Amino acid sequence: MRGSQVARAIALGLASTTAFAAVNDATYDSSLNFRPDNVTSSDLYHWVGSYYNGSTTIEIEPFGGIAAQEEGTNDATWCPNLKDKTYSTKFDTILGLTERSKYNAGNNPLNAFLTLWDVGYNFSSLNASQGITDLPWDWALFSSLPLDSYNGSFTEPDIFNLTLAETTKAPYNLSSTFTQYGSESTFDTTFPILFNMTSCNGTQDIDWSGYMISNYYWPSTGSNVSYPDPTLDIVFDSKTAKLTINGYIQAVEGCEEKPTNQDFCEADTIIEAKMTVTFEGTIDSYHSDELETASSKPAWIKTVGFNNITQTSGNSTSGSGNSDKKNGSNGHQYPGAFPLVASLAVLLASSLYI
Ligand SMILES: *[C@@H]1O[C@H](CO)[C@@H](O)[C@H](O)[C@H]1NC(C)=O
Ligand SMILES: *[C@@H]1O[C@H](CO)[C@@H](O)[C@H](O)[C@H]1NC(C)=O
Ligand SMILES: *[C@@H]1O[C@H](CO)[C@@H](O)[C@H](O)[C@H]1NC(C)=O
Ligand SMILES: *[C@@H]1O[C@H](CO)[C@@H](O)[C@H](O)[C@H]1NC(C)=O
Ligand SMILES: *[C@@H]1O[C@H](CO)[C@@H](O)[C@H](O)[C@H]1NC(C)=O
Ligand SMILES: *[C@@H]1O[C@H](CO)[C@@H](O)[C@H](O)[C@H]1NC(C)=O
Ligand SMILES: *[C@@H]1O[C@H](CO)[C@@H](O)[C@H](O)[C@H]1NC(C)=O
Ligand SMILES: *[C@@H]1O[C@H](CO)[C@@H](O)[C@H](O)[C@H]1NC(C)=O
Ligand SMILES: *[C@@H]1O[C@H](CO)[C@@H](O)[C@H](O)[C@H]1NC(C)=O
Ligand SMILES: *[C@@H]1O[C@H](CO)[C@@H](O)[C@H](O)[C@H]1NC(C)=O
Ligand SMILES: *[C@@H]1O[C@H](CO)[C@@H](O)[C@H](O)[C@H]1NC(C)=O
Ligand SMILES: *[C@@H]1O[C@H](CO)[C@@H](O)[C@H](O)[C@H]1NC(C)=O
């Protein structure tokens, strides 16, 4: 796949710069949305933009809503232990809202990269040379395939359209209806959601893989139930972000390998379920550029990788102080907490001893 090949090529560059202190990136092209190569974070943070840490809850209601009309639903022997139940799973989450670039085709105002992880996932253990699409998340939703480099001669389509509600300033409100989810062109970049739920006919938990149903491919599966296309909403400003998805999924239990698209695995048991995804997060200012909040469209002033942070205010409880040095200014790979802790300590000391 193009994305990961490119990712690997870039990764070699990243890996070699980590061995030295941060140096100027001679090949840096400020007209693209990539951060300079002296930024040594994992590939999760390769693009200019805002990154939010938070928690996602996925609620799954097997045979819920319209799915109750699906053939076999009233058959008492079909997944009896799942009926009339709602399963709720939490995931640690990183939402990247990033700048667009000249290779992005379409009218989206930004690119949205959402990744869901096991609760308590140790992000320091991420392999810095792996592309974002190859990382061990439980689910990733990309508004377009995240690229790590650009050779000047291709365009990358959007997987879904994002519409920005009219406004004069932040918060920004984006919404989408997934009309082409599961199409040939988005196939390689849409992924199943991995979660735990009671097995269809037993009582113990088992791994399930779910894939969102859209009208683009669903009628051809032979189902006589018509589901609405999934919808997405994102509201964000420079401090917080909220995201909601409403849709239906088909899900199978016990796939042995991590599936790559809607053809997840051969399985006897396929169910349909109603799904609600809700994310709430706060800004990870260490990994974020400065969001301009006073204009009608979101835009960023580049700071990550440059020693030119202008904002020194900001002292929210989530530690979003902008006075901490940005990645790239010290050449460490995952120093996240340290500059932040140091600056908080200084703040505390000064307020206590003045
Ligand atoms: C990182 O590389 C960019 C692009 O070459 C350069 O402008 C910037 O000063 C570098 N940052 C550091 C901390 O050396
Ligand atoms: C779907 O097909 C089944 C079996 O033929 C039938 O019982 C059910 O009423 C149909 N549902 C709809 C919504 O047409
Ligand atoms: C997280 O991963 C890093 C790198 O592999 C490791 O050094 C550290 O001990 C891990 N932390 C925990 C709490 O397991
Ligand atoms: C990191 O990923 C690269 C590329 O996929 C691989 O060659 C390398 O072995 C991985 N390193 C570790 C420590 O897993
Ligand atoms: C640029 O990359 C695209 C996608 O990988 C590839 O199809 C194209 O041949 C490349 N063009 C050049 C000039 O390398
Ligand atoms: C986005 O909207 C445009 C214009 O309405 C449409 O042509 C295109 O097919 C849509 N793309 C997706 C991925 O939904
Ligand atoms: C965001 O926009 C949608 C669609 O216009 C609207 O339904 C929703 O109420 C808006 N939300 C906020 C928080 O402004
Ligand atoms: C559940 O179904 C599977 C596959 O049909 C079967 O192998 C298993 O024994 C069943 N388990 C129970 C508890 O009925
Ligand atoms: C999910 O269920 C599997 C059993 O198939 C178990 O191995 C795994 O630890 C569970 N995962 C979580 C996050 O509970
Ligand atoms: C956000 O999460 C990342 C990955 O665990 C971490 O490096 C960063 O320090 C966190 N930032 C905040 C403000 O919680
Ligand atoms: C920091 O420097 C970069 C590269 O020169 C520039 O694009 C960016 O606008 C600067 N940011 C600020 C906040 O001045
Ligand atoms: C930061 O905290 C100080 C002291 O509590 C307060 O006076 C100031 O308004 C805060 N600044 C911001 C930007 O919230």
C-alpha cells in the first residue's frame, strides 16, 4: 500500500535524526503539511495541526434500532445472549485535526485522524518507524489516507466529506454523512473496529470485529433492511474536542487475524448492531501547533519543530500550557511529560514563595 511504503521511507529519515540532536531539516518544504524531520515523535503526530487526548466510549446494541428488522432477529436461537443488551467499551484515544495539503483532493477544511487504543496503552512503546496506518490501534478512522511524504504528482481523495458549519470564530463544528464508506476507493483505508462482547451463544467475552454499514455496499450483500449512512460530528476549539458517530455495524466474533476491511474474516455468525461513538478530549499542546481561533475556518501557525512559540499564557488543569518546549527543540523522542512537569513546578514554586 502506498501509504505504508512512503511511511517506511520517511521513517528511515526520522530514525536517523533521533541519533543526533535536533538539526535543521534541509529538505523541509513549508508548503506541505508535514512537520520537519527534526520532530521525532511517532508517526501519529507527523502533520501540522491540533492533537487531542481523551477517551472514547463505543456503545453497541446488537439487533438494536433498525437492526431489529433484520432477518432471523426473532429467531430465539440466534445469539440469545446478545439480545436486548447494550455493550459499552472505553478506549484511550488520540484525535488529530490537521492541516490539508496540496495533494489532498476535495473540499474538506482539514484532515481528521482518529485512533482508538486499549485503555492504559503505553504510547512510549510505539515503534517510531512505523506508519500511522500500521500501528496497533483498535480502530482508526481517517478522513483521507494520512501520507508521510509527497513526490509532487498524485492526489489523495477524501474518504468522507466534512462540512464546516458557518461561523466567524472557534469553536468549529464539522459534520459528515458517510456516503462512500466501503467503496472500492476507500477500501484500503477503512478498518474494522475491534471490541469485546459476549459471544453469540456463550457467556464469556470474546473479540468481535465490526464494520460500519453504508448504503454504498450494503444493498449488494442481499440484506433487505436499509440502514441510514453513518454520521459524524466534531466540535473543537484550541482546548477541547468532541466527536460523535452514529451508525450501524455488521460484526463477527473471533476473527483470528486483525482484519483490514469489510471482508474481515470467514465467520458463521454475523450480527447487525446499532453503534454510537462518543469522544471527548483535551488538547495535547506539546504535540500541537497553534490553532488560530479568530477566523471563520480553522488554520494553524506552525510551532512544533520550531523554537518560536509565541503564546506563554494558558494554565488549564490538563496541562495545556503553551510555555513548554515543543517537540523537536530538544531531540528526545518521547519527553512529553518532562518539560510540562518542570514548568508546572516552577509555576507552583513561584506562586508559593512570592
Ligand atoms: C527543525 O527544522 C526546521 C526546518 O529546517 C527548522 O526551521 C527548525 O529551526 C528546526 N528546529 C530546530 C529546533 O532545530
Ligand atoms: C426481510 O426478509 C424476511 C425474510 O424474507 C422477512 O421476514 C422480513 O419481513 C423482510 N424485512 C423487510 C424489512 O422487508
Ligand atoms: C512503556 O514503554 C517504554 C518503552 O518500551 C518502557 O520503557 C516503559 O517501561 C513502559 N512503561 C510501562 C509503565 O510499562
Ligand atoms: C519497527 O518497525 C520497522 C518497520 O516496520 C521494523 O523494521 C522494526 O523491526 C520495528 N522495530 C521494533 C523494535 O519493533
Ligand atoms: C509519486 O507517487 C505516486 C504514488 O505512490 C506514484 O504513483 C507516482 O508514480 C510517483 N511519481 C513519481 C514521479 O515518482
Ligand atoms: C463529497 O462531495 C462531493 C460534492 O458534493 C461529491 O462529488 C463527492 O462524491 C463526495 N465525496 C465523498 C467521499 O463523499
Ligand atoms: C453543529 O452543526 C450541526 C449541523 O449543522 C448542528 O446540528 C449542531 O447543533 C451543531 N453543534 C454545535 C455544538 O454547534
Ligand atoms: C456456540 O456456537 C459454536 C459454533 O456454532 C459452537 O461450536 C459452540 O459449541 C456453541 N457454544 C455454546 C455454549 O452453545
Ligand atoms: C477480549 O476477549 C479476549 C478473549 O477472546 C481476551 O483475550 C482479551 O483480553 C479481551 N480484551 C479485553 C480488552 O478485555
Ligand atoms: C497525550 O498523550 C500522549 C500519548 O500518550 C502523551 O505523549 C502526551 O503527553 C499527552 N498529553 C497530555 C496533555 O495529556
Ligand atoms: C514558526 O516558524 C515557522 C517556520 O519559519 C513559521 O512557519 C511559523 O509561522 C512560525 N510560528 C510562529 C508562531 O511564529
Ligand atoms: C492562569 O492562572 C492565573 C492564576 O490563577 C490566572 O490569573 C490567569 O488568568 C490564568 N490564565 C489563563 C490564560 O487561564
